[in-house]
Amino acid sequence: MLTQYHIEIMLASLGGRLSPRAMSVIVQANINQDRLAGQIGHDEFHFDNNAFDKSYAYIGEQRALAVSSLKSGDADSAWKAFGRFLHAAQDFYAHSNYITLWVNRFEGKSLPPPPEVDPMDPDLIHSPDLRSGKVYYPFELLYFFPRTRALSLRILPRDSHAWMNLDSPEQGFKFDYAMHAAIKRTVIEFEKMTGGFSEEMCRLFLDNKNR
Ligand SMILES: [Zn+2]
């Protein structure tokens, strides 16, 4: 997803739950995953290239790091790890065909509106048809420039990131479903992580005292 949408997802899902200071560190760590050095060779940051196992392992590892950092009183490292793995969880809906598989279930019926999307349907998450966009370098780079976007789409196959992504509203109606799924998933990840926190860890992580 483009940076502005990651920020929008973070505010829509977690705005008001943590202090502005905490939110700022988390959001910065989230969007920093899309820096150039985080794009190349890091499929697990973005659920690219069908790297599902690697991406889930990355989320688990960063979640564990967030928890261990908090236990040692280091909220800053915990916020950064949380922001990093939320980026991956959000990109899942933009870079895989999860939303397409969900929408396709309603063929011939009326499609529920985007806020009703289910972000965690186990049958779809484990579907043999689940795929994510392959990144074909260097042609994929042409996709990011307006002048060469059409050319890149002529060159790149249908299973490429360029064809499959739901990174912005330009990609059509499914983008709204990806946004709502990412917002809901972010709340789920927040609740999953903080659910196991002690009172002291909650105080450190939410940072509410400093408001
Ligand atoms: Zn990304």
C-alpha cells in the first residue's frame, strides 16, 4: 500500500488508543518498511512473491521482540517492532488475492459493503488458491512512474505485483475492501498482543500517562 494509506489505516484502527508519542514511533516504523532498502530482498515485509511462510515468521518474530522489549522496559523498541509487523499484516490485503477470493464468493449474489469484509477467514487464509504478486525486477520499477506504468503492464505477467496489487484507489473497487480488512486486522493484532500484557506492560506500551 502507498504510505498515505498505511498512515490512514493506523489512525483509523489505533488512533486514540495510544499516546501521540507512541503512535508517532509506531507509524514511522510502519512506513519505513517501504524505504528502498526495505523493498528489495524483503518479501516478508510486504507479503510479496508468495512469501507467506516467511511473512508469518517475520510477524511472529517482531511480535516476540515487541513483548521482550516491553518486559525489559524498552517501550521505544516495542513500538518499532509493532509498527514493522503491522506493515506486513496490512500489505497482506493489498498484495495477495485474499480480497479477490473473498469477493468472488459473492458471485451472482449481492456483495456486502467494504466494512463487512472478513479479514481472517481461515478457509481463504489457508486456501490453495491464495497467491501474492511476484516482483519482476527490473520491469516492476517502471510501474512506479506514471510515464512508464502502461508499458510495465504490457511487459509484466498477470501474476506480477504490478497487476495484482491493491495499493491505491486506482486499482478499483477492491481497494476499499483491502483498506477495511487492513484496519480490522490491525485492531485484531493490537488486541492479540496487548491481551497478554501485564498492567505495567500496558502502561508502558499505551504510554497514556504522558498524554
Ligand atoms: Zn509495503
